[in-house]
Amino acid sequence: MLFRSRLVTDRIIKDNSLNVDPPPATSFFQRAWDKNESVAKATLNTPFMQGIAKDNLFPVAYGTMTVKDAHYCYHGATSFEIARIRAESFHKAETALIKLLTDLTASYKEYNDYFRDPWHILMPDTIIPTTVSQGYVNHERRVANYEHPIYTLVAMLPCYYLWFWMADSLWKHRDNPLYGFWIKGNHSSRSAYTIGNFIDKWQKDKKPFDEKTAFNIYEKSMRFEQKMFEEEHSAAQLERILEVLNHGK
């Protein structure tokens, strides 16, 4: 499992002149978050995240989540690339959006190299996704395929900011010997703020942006994030794992 702060690199910020400050209270970023904060709190209270906080998360649950994260990120790179191709084909005048999508596609592909080394996961086809993880991928792919490319950024926003928010909420546990690295590694709002500010400027420039569509896309992504964390600690899953571990004893 990697760190969302790495997705929008310093190079991307510099090359695209992105703003890393917290988006204003009136921005879509902040209003969408406020509207879905209850989902964020429910995600933080999942057994998985409380296992991170208490430093007693079952390692198999952490590993399973990492594999699902690889599936999500591999497909995320493709979704960004689809959005970029469609922007170049149908929205050629939107050079800033095209440049950002191009850079994010490259960043995701570089980010995904991590899964090939310590986790030995070569490509998404080598992963058996859960119903939830496949649903999340399908949701973002549908947005990339059929909506204006700006909404692909909207679909990715919950992933960026939720992880930072949860790490920030657990900051007092950052020195935990087992999972403190997860808290420290995700304690950066850079990726979320830069994308949020890009969307805010897009709206202020009066470019195509239907807020009802955007809110629906954002909420679906938030709900999928919650479900992704929820399913890793289900009683049924732990029962199956223990059955396998105890087989033959």
C-alpha cells in the first residue's frame, strides 16, 4: 500500500503551476468534503483503520488491502490516460487540463512500479478483484469514458484527501512500531489540494462543470472508499483466513 501524497509530485506541481494551499471554503473541494464527512468518519471507524491506530491490524488484512490498492492504481493510470486521450480529441483548447492529465498518467505509471518489486504484482490481470474493488474501478472508468475529462479529477479526489484526513486524525499514533509508517506516509494533503484548486480555478474560469454531476461522482467514490476499507476486516473473511491457517492441525 502506497502513499497518496506521491501521486502529485513536485515536478507536476511546478510544471503545471499548481496551487498547494487549502482550497477556499466556497470551493467545490470543500463543499463536497463537508457533504461527505460522515462517510469519512465511518471509514476511519472501520476495524481496518482502528487496527492501524491500535497497531494490531491483522497483517493479512493489510496485505489484502495492498493488493486491492494495486488493482485500483493500475486501472487508475488507464482511466487517466483515457481522460487525456478524450481531452486531446474533443477538448483541444483545454491545454492546461491535457497537460495535467498527461503528467498524472505518467505519475501513476511510475507509482505503480512499486507493486512490481516488493509485492511481485506485474499487472492488474494478475489480481482477482473483490466485487467492491472492481466496482470502484468500473465507476472511475465510466467517468473517464463518458464524462468530460474534468470529472475524472473529481472521481479521484476522495482517494487523495480521505487518506490524508485519516492519517491526520491518527497523527498521535504516528510512532507506532508496526503501522506508524502508514500514518506518516499519508500525512500530506498536497495531492488533494492541488487537484481541488485546479477544479476551483476551472469553475471560476466558467468552464463546463455541472455540480450535480460532480457531487454524484464524488459521493460514489467516497462510498467505494468506505466499502474498500470495510470489507478487509469482516468476520467472514477472518474466519476463512483462520480456517486456512489451521488446516490440517
